[in-house]
Amino acid sequence: METISKREAKLSQWDALQLESLKAYGWSNEEIITRVNAGDLPKDESKFQFNYAGLSELAHEHSDIFTQAVNDGYQIKYNTIRGIHSWILVALHREAELVLDSGNESVIVSLTEPEATSLSSVLSFGWVLKAVNAHNGKSDRSITYVVQPALR
């Protein structure tokens, strides 16, 4: 079996959201992999109503990519502005401001540096994360960031 690099572990935005929702259960990586492969998954009661069927299909059809994504991280193949907003909520448990003004679409959020690194690592080509306000006085030493299309 060929080893794939982190850059090659790419997930759809929806698969990434589902994976992040499972991580919230506090399961180990191995337990996530085992449960997804077995179809032993919870009923999602969130506003997203994940059913995990697509994630199980990915795990069966591309087990190397799924395992790599769980164990070593992934990049999202194609982000949308609303998908980025949702990923921040599901993965980082942070409320973000969604700006949908034509030509000025963005997501604004306060993150710690490790959270910003995590978000930056999953963004698809064409998106940038920029710090717009140094430590904003919050106790967690968060910084205000904006996620926007790269061509601005």
C-alpha cells in the first residue's frame, strides 16, 4: 500500500464536518476509524443532522485517505463561505460572524493561535486567513481573524 502525504488527504467539506462532529465525542482516532467502518455511529441531534453514510462510504472505498485524515489531518477539497463558518462551529466550537455582502464575503472569528493554525491547515486553495486584531483582551489570548477569498 502506498503512503500518502497530508496534502493528499483531502476531504469534501461535508465529510470534514462529519469527521469533526465525531471528534467532539472524545473518541480516540482508532475508535473513530473502527466505529465509522462498522457503522456504529450516533444519531446526530445537531442542526446539521449528519447521518454519516457518506463518511462510512469514504472509509470503505478510500480507507487510506480516511485513515490519514483521521490520524494526520486533511485539507478540504473545496470550501464555501458558509462551509467555513460551519467548520469553525463544529470543529472549534466557536461562533463566527458570517459576512455575505456581495464582493466582501468573509468569516470573522476570534481564535487562539493553535485554533488559527488548525483552520488554516484545512482551508482549500483560494482562501486566506488573516489576523486583523492582535490579542483582543480575552483571557484565552485569542486574536480576531478574517477568512476571505485570496483574490482581494
